[in-house]
Amino acid sequence: MKFHTILIADDDALLVKTLENAFIEENYHVYTANNGIDALQQFYDCKPKIILMDIDMPGKNGWEALKQIRQENRLIPIIIMTGQFINEADAIKSLNDGAVSFIRKSLSYKEIVATVNSSFRSAYSPDEIFSFGKFTLNMSSHYLQIGNEKYPLTNREAQLLCLLVKNINQTVEMKKILHFVWSHDSSSNNQMMRNTIAKLNRMFEKFGKIHIKSIYGVGYSLQIQ
């Protein structure tokens, strides 16, 4: 049987052990770390396919470890775990630093496993290439290309754009975007969705005639004139 590999980084030993057992039951091979420095070492040594990481850890915190990992690998899904409320500033920071989602520690272990499974399936979907307007979206390398210029995308940016490209000039409901890209609806994921769309629109501004339009109260539409 083929095993997925996950790194769980958290200084709560009881939580880590409980999650480790839950993921083993789901046929994951589990690596663990109790601080940010060990998490980085495990990332380099064990090369997990997905990372579940707490924000507040000794040595290096989750933000610092996330940022350093993203310098080496921008495709591996990294899910931030927190027991705190995620405010807008933290949501923007996590998006800019490369997190794909948040998990509240108050969630049940089954919900945490389901969120990780969804992120894993989304991140390792079959290779696809899409052309729209003057752009090419490569889902394998997560690049958006126009002419000879390539713009790197995070995993979530690529997934969101892929969904909109498949429905060009049509409205995609917010709930569908959240389910497809973030696996569930929450205030933090709603904020991350808006931030991701704003970032993509800033990228499109210089080229004109392409824009992700907000359909108030309904969803978003990728519009090409």
C-alpha cells in the first residue's frame, strides 16, 4: 500500500500524538517536530508531501518556518494550525508567506484529517495546461506565462485561477471556490480567498482586458474582453 507523508509540527505533545495516530489510520507515514527548528530539519531530511504546522512554537515559530520552507519549495501544501482567532493581518501574512489554509485546533480530529486529505488531493491533481487570452496557466509548474515572462503562483492561487479559467465569463459561486480551493467555508478562508483574488488582479492590471470581477453576494467571474 502506498503511503502519503505528512509532517506535523506542534509543541503540544498530546495533540501531536493524537494526530499522528489519526493520520496513521489514514495510511499516512507521519513525521513529527515539537519546534520550528526541528520542523525545518524534518522538512529537509524526510521530504514530506504535506505539512501541518502550529504558529506558536519555540526555536522558530510557524511563520518563520513557513517562510523558510517556501524559499526552498513553493508547491508543498503547508496548513497552519492555531488555537487563536485569525485576524485579517494574520490571514494576509499567511497568504503572502505561502500557507494554503488554516485549521483551528478546536476542530475534531476527523475534520482536521479531512481538511488535510482535501488539500493533498487538490495539490497533486493531474498535470494540466490552460490558455486564456494571452496567458498560459501551467498547473504542473504553477506558473502563469505571457510571452516569455513567467509569474510563479502559490498552490492556492493556481487552483483558484484554474477553476475560474474553466468557467471564463461565467460566475463561480463563492462556496464552490472555497470548497474546491480551501476545502471548507470559514471567515479566515473567506478572507484568504479575497486576498488571493486581489493579488491575481494586481498581476493582471499591467496587461489590461482581463480581470476577476466580484459578483456581489454571489461569487467571482474571470472576464476577458
